[in-house]
Amino acid sequence: MINDFIYDIPVRVYFGRDQLRHLSAELKKYGQRVLMPYGGGSVKRTGLYDRIVKEIREAGLELFELGGIEPNPRIDSVRKGAQMCKQHHIDVLLAVGGGSVIDATKFMAAGACVDFDPWDFLDYGKKVTVEKALPIVDILTLAATGSEMDCGGVITNPETKDKNGMMYPPLLPKASFLDPTNTFTVSAYQTACGAADMMSHIIEVYFNMNQDLYMLDCFMEGLMKTIIRYAPVAMKNPEDYEARANLMWAGSWAINGFVNGGKQQAWSCHPMEHELSAIYDITHGLGLAILTPRWMEYCLDETTVAKYVQFGINVFGLDPSAAPMETARLAIERLGDFLFNTLGLKRTFPEVGIDRQHFSLMARKAVGGATLPGFKTLGQHDVEAIFEMCMK
Ligand code: NZQ
Ligand code: ZN
């Protein structure tokens, strides 16, 4: 049965080439003073930075910038951005980059409106919600997280070794510029990690108990097939427009709230992965790639098998007449084949420098001291068992 839900995704999307000519008009809706956070330098190398600065200056807007936002963005960058907003009376923030820059920008925009430390918004114990944020516009340069079209953000606090994510409606970008050519320079590795992340966003929703919403399931299967089809093309031919465009749009739709509208769901691999990134600073999509097939294997039993069969048949074209358990196992194998062979991502924890040292702490934090109520309810020991499966 489909639950009641409200569909409301008010992000204006400018998709395709040559959309930057709309940028200054979009920014001017919110004021004159713009803060532009960006990452470690890719925007300068690609020439995008120069194009944006020219556009903004010619429009007579006042530009302030904050470069150096790190992958797995740190709370200190957020604090700095929030401080700059206050100091320069910023009207609107323009995030230029991947999920890390957009996420950090979201919490800068919220931090600008309060007198306390922006980490309080992310501290699970404090339960301080974002009521207000400065307007955010973004220019996406990496297809992966969907941050460009959702109201979430994930920030790392190196002091406490926490990587926490929160969703607050005021953080939804007002507008997103999605030009696939801005992703032509993304490395094969980051393209692969982005694809793994998008796949996980869909799998987290698709594999949930007791609710098969035919229309949404078909939509998610279509998104997964799109990613499986185009990620290897983009890795091989980075300037293939069709491939980059399909990945970019699929990434936004994987997590913009559409596929989970009306569907009861709780995520499993993401809370586990955030603990890996918090301690080992690994790329989010890589951590998800290692975890997801193991989590699927761990949750497979007679009560869950039907979903794996549906996935195997509809996404990987497996034989519908084979025995269900056999098809389910083959489906997991096919997913692993895509992640580790086609995308070339590392398969095990030891290969990415993770050992057993922090398993128990990471598992405890992943379940929030209780349980993860997802596809299968997982306790700390279940999560530790899944981590153990990732060792080989
Ligand atoms: O910093 P620069 O120099 O820009 O380089 C970045 C970075 O090193 C590079 N890059 C980005 N665009 C590029 C490019 N290199 C060449 N050409 C381009 N066009 O790619 C590297 C990774 O960037 P990053 O932004 O960290 O990657 P991604 O977009 O995958 O974001 C990952 C972060 O988003 C969070 C993750 O946890 C992680 O912290 N997530 C956010 C979500 C959300 N807001 O809804 C959901 C996700 O599940 C995820 O948790
Ligand atoms: Zn993700």
C-alpha cells in the first residue's frame, strides 16, 4: 500500500549546456552579495571558475569566495563560511562543486542565521533544527550525491570523529545548474564512486520490507539500469555527453524525494558507511560499494528473497524460471561484478586500509546505540558481522 505523502521539490533546475547565462538573474532574486564556496581547485583547472566570476562581475554582483572545501567536508569549513556570511552581510550562497561543497554550503547558510556553533545542527544528541537558512544556488560538477536537489548534508567533525548527516527543508537549494559538460573532467575513479553512491541511494529505498509500489519500483529499476549502462561509458569516454547527462539526472532523481514518496523506508548502508568515512576518510561511494553487496547477502533469507529476485530479473535480466534463492544470489553477484569489475572499485576493507580495530565503535555508532530499522532490523552485532564480511 502506498502511504500518504506530500510531494514538494521546489528546486529550479537549469539542465544542459549554456545555462550559466541564467545565473546572475537567479542570484539577483536574492540580493547583491554572493559568497561562492568551492573545493580544492578542480573548478579553477577546468575554467569553470573564470566563467562564473565573469558572469557575476558583469552582472554587477559583489562576489566573496571561500575555496578549499575538502571532500568529506569538515565542520571548520562550515564555521568559516558562516562567519564570512555574517561579516560580509551575504545575501545568497553559490556552491560550485560536488556533494561536499554543496553540503558544506548548506550548513554555512544555516549557520549564518544563528549565534551558536553550526555543529549543533548536526549533533544527534542536541536535536537543534534548522529553521532558517540563507538562499542557496549551486552549480554541480560531480554526479553522485544528489545534494543539488535534496535538503540534506553530511559533515565531518574530526575532533569527535563523527560524520553526521541531517535533512532540513530550509537547506533545499533554490536553483541548481546541472550542466553535464561540467563533469567531463571528473576522474574515472570519482565517476565510479559517484555511480556506486547513486546505486546505493536507490537500493536503500528499493530494498524495504512489505511495500512494493509498482510505479516507484519500475522507476527505480530504470534509474539503476541507466547508471549501469552509462557509468562505464563515462569512465571510458569522459566527454560522452549522453553518458554524463544520464548520470547527472539519474543522480538527482535517485535521492530528490520522489522515489521514497509514499514508501516506508529506513536506510542501512549509509549509516554504516558514514562511520567508515568518519574514521578512515575514504570516499563515500567506495565505502558503499564494499558494504552494499555484503549487506544484501546478510539480509537474504526466505522472507526477503522475493525482492532480490525482482531486482535480478528486472535490473540484470536474470532468468525468471530459476529457483528464487539461486536468482537472488546471482543478483548479488551481478551487482558485485558491476561495482568491482566494471567500475573497478576495491572489493574489501583491507584493500582500502580498514582493519578490525574500530569495528565495535563504528557499529555502535551506526545503529545509534539501538538498532537500524531498515530492510532487516540490524543491531550492533549484525553490523559488526557485515563489517567482518567486508574483510575478504
Ligand atoms: O575539491 P575539488 O578540487 O573540486 O575536487 C573534487 C574532489 O576531490 C573532485 N571533483 C569534483 N568535481 C570535479 C572534480 N574533479 C574534476 N572535475 C570535476 N568536475 O572530486 C572529488 C570528490 O568531490 P566530492 O564533492 O567530495 O564528491 P561527492 O559529490 O561524491 O560528495 C561526497 C560527499 O557528499 C556526502 C558524502 O557523505 C560525502 O561527504 N553525501 C551527501 C548527500 C546529500 N547531501 O544528500 C548524500 C550522500 O549519500 C552522501 O552522504
Ligand atoms: Zn550516498
